[in-house]
Amino acid sequence: MPAKTPPELVKSIVRLRWRHRLGPVQISGQLGVPASTVHAVLVRCRTNRLSRIDELVGEPVRRYEHPYPGAMIHVDVTKFGNIPDGGGHRFVGRQQGYQNQIATAGLPRGKDYKPRTGKSFLHTVIDDHSRVAYVEICSDETATTAVGVLRRAFTWFADRGVTVERVLSENGSAYRSFAWRDACADLGITPKRTRPYQPQTNGKIERFHRTLADGWAYARFYGSETERRQALPGWLHFYNQHRFHSAIGAPPTSRLNNLPGQYT
């Protein structure tokens, strides 16, 4: 093909796309080639859509999925500020939210405070294949708490016919502890950790945290932290059993219905 784009030019086009997330017109201007040629190269190299390029490292997103439920679970902790009685600032405004924080903290009014209503630590567990989620609200993220969540999640998945084989965690102290190592050995689970400074390795659970925030934590007005916590089980039921998951094209629990050996 005499008119084929030279390999070195292809590399330059893709490099600009990866590293700087430039469009065909911008790349055309820098390299002095027609924008149509740039677009054709990007399509051929499957980098024409920015959604396929990781924003943090500028590399193509390499998606993977384990072949069956339990082959890998992801664990992590996300934090949400507790809602003061009367509602938080997202729905009642900053001034009223501040007054609600003072009242919830039991501080006298009329002074300048920095009230603290505390944080909730949500320990989350996601099955890699099905995206079925297990969540517990805890008061800390210590190794003892993380191990307790792992053991209860292991039982929860076992009750649904799923045997957990591996667990992927980030590099926090709880997951590097001897307690975590010993608990995994006791349960027959192989522990794995993400690469340092590469949170996208645990991308499925990071994406779930955004869904959790949008769908539950900040989805509507809650008059108190107790009210929000009471809404979590119902939202999890909806997420697992009824919510259409775009990555799998069905609710997560639909992938638990045909496990190997289930009908033998």
C-alpha cells in the first residue's frame, strides 16, 4: 500500500492522543497532516474515543473481567461525612447546614465553631464478574474492622452460591496487616494488592463508589444520618437485583443465576 501512513507517523499520532488527549484537528496542526488521516489512524488504533484512554496515566484502558462469580472480589473503603439532624448543606444551604451541625454537635449557638459531625466508613466488596455488591457502614478502617467485613462478606457470598477465591485490595495499612493475611489464609482466599499509585487497577470498585454516592449518599434529602443509613439496604437491593448495569447489560444478580454445577 504505497499511500499507507508511515509507522513513525502513526506512533506520533497515537502518542499525542494518549499523552495529551488531543483531537484530530489539534494533532493535525502539530504534525502537519490532514485531520482525516489522523482520524483514520485513531480509529484503526482504537484510540478515537477518549473514554478508552485513562485520564490519570494517559494509557489505553485495559478492561478485564474474571470468568465466573467468586474468581475475584474487590474490597475498599470510602468515606462520607455524617448528615446533621435537620439535613446537610447540599439540600438546606450552607448557613442552615452549619447551624444543623452545631445543634447536632450539642454546641451553644452564637459563637464561631468548626463543628464536626464525624464520618462514616463504608467498607465495600464487589464481585468482579457479576458486580454484585456487599456494603457495611463502620466507624473506622482498621485491620480488625476490615477483617470482620471480609469474613461476613465471604459468608454472604457463600449463601448465594459463590465461593470467593481471590481478593484485590489497595495498599492501605489494614490490607497489609498480618491480620488480613491470616484471615485470607483461614478462608482459603488468595490476597492481591493494586499497584502503588494506580487506583484504576481497582477501577470497578472506584466506579461503584461514585454510583453509591450519586444513587444513595447524596441522591435526596435526608433529615439525619440515621435516616440515610436506614435507606442503604433498600438501595443495595435495588442496585443488585433491579438496576440495569451498563457494563454487563443486566442487573448484577442475573449473573449469579447460572453458576457452574448449580443444577447438578
